[in-house]
Amino acid sequence: MKVLETKNLKKYYGENENLVKAIDNNSISINKGEFVCIVGKSGSGKSTLLHMLGGLDRPTSGNVYIDNKDIFSLKDDELAIFRRRKIGFIFQYYNLIPSLNVWENIVLPIGLDSKKVDVDFIEDILKNLGLETKKDSLPNTLSGGQQQRVAIARALAFKPSIILADEPTGNLDSKTSDEVITLLKNMVKRYSQTLVMITHDETIAQMGERVIIIEDGKVLKEGALNE
Ligand code: ADP
Ligand code: MG
């Protein structure tokens, strides 16, 4: 069952001699529960694609469907609500709020949506991510790997059906990267979520079930890395 689909998606920046086709006629399809890695050189359009997939930015033309809904047919405020409920984002920089402790950082987005915090669910996430003793800690007392795990917990706390991650291990050493991605992979399986992750780390990309290779804004190849 498809959860995420793009049709003839384009995102162009600039014009005339400065025209950049960041995403150029891109049509991909991702099934519910899949773990897909997006790989490609720097500047190939990976982040632009991920932003469109999550409705963070509008395309020049083309469509993105989430659960068969054409998300860019929504007005900005409707799109913001849709995105907040459906999608969890994880970025290279953890974007934790320094003055809030781990627990507060994780529940903050839920409070912003004036939803009730599912305490048992968040305790479960923290346990699985090995953060149960860190609830009261401030971000600057944690290692990079721990901070990224907090960012993962924050993304999961909303029970989104889709997790979009942009180079989530970009600031971590390879051992920590493997640990964090293994945890993330287990978590999305546990909660039957779909994971789309940008990485330029081949070892990490091998952990995905499918790889989409992007070059100059185009999908070069879809399939297993060693096909
Ligand atoms: P990647 O994530 O694969 O490194 P990006 O999606 O960030 O690539 O960028 C793809 C191309 O689009 C690059 O040539 C980049 O310079 C260009 N680009 C991205 N964002 C903007 C922007 N806001 N304005 C102009 N050009 C942009
Ligand atoms: Mg990028």
C-alpha cells in the first residue's frame, strides 16, 4: 500500500542562466512500512526532495500525495496541521531547545498542538532509545548520539505515520551512527511507521530496504544498493 508518492515533481530555483533544477520531474512511490534511503552527491537535490515530501516547501509544479491526499492542494495553515500530525522530521542538527530538559523537548510539539501527552507511550520510546535515566538532563550535558536519540524520540512522540530524516548521522561517528540508525529502524518497525532517510554514508544506506539514487534532481535508480 502506497503511503507517499510524487508525480512529475519539479522544484526550480532562479531563472535564465541562474536556473537550478533542484528537483526535475521526479516520480517516486513509497509503501507503508518501508525503510527507504535516498542517496546522491551533495547538491543533487536530496534535501529539496525531502522538504517537498514533508510539505515543508511547495514545488514549482507536480504533486506529492500522502495517504492519497494531494498535500499541496491544502492551504498553508491546513498543510501545517496535516504535516504536524502525519510526519516526524529528524535533521542533521538536532534542533533541541537548550533551556528545556529531555522530557520537555520531546513533549513540546505535542503541547503546541494542544494534544494530550501519552505518558506511557513516551516512556516506552525513552526506554527503547536508552534514555530513561536522561529525562531531566539538559541537551548540553548529552553526547551527540544521545541528543540525536532525543530528536528521534521527539519525532516519534507524535505517532506520525511517516518519519523523514535528512542526514541524521551527519554529525556522528560511525559507531554511534550505526547504533542510532539501528535504534531508529527498530522503533519504526515497532510502531509500523514508514522511514525515508537521506544519507551519504554507504553503510547506513545498506541498512535500508530500498535505495533511491538522486542525480541532478532526477531519480537515477530505485532499488536495492547491490542490484
Ligand atoms: P542536497 O541535499 O542533495 O545536497 P539540495 O536539495 O540542498 O541538495 O540542493 C539542490 C540544488 O538546489 C543545489 O544546487 C542547491 O544549490 C539548490 N538550492 C537548494 N535550495 C535553494 C534555495 N533556497 N535557493 C536557490 N537554490 C537552492
Ligand atoms: Mg542536503
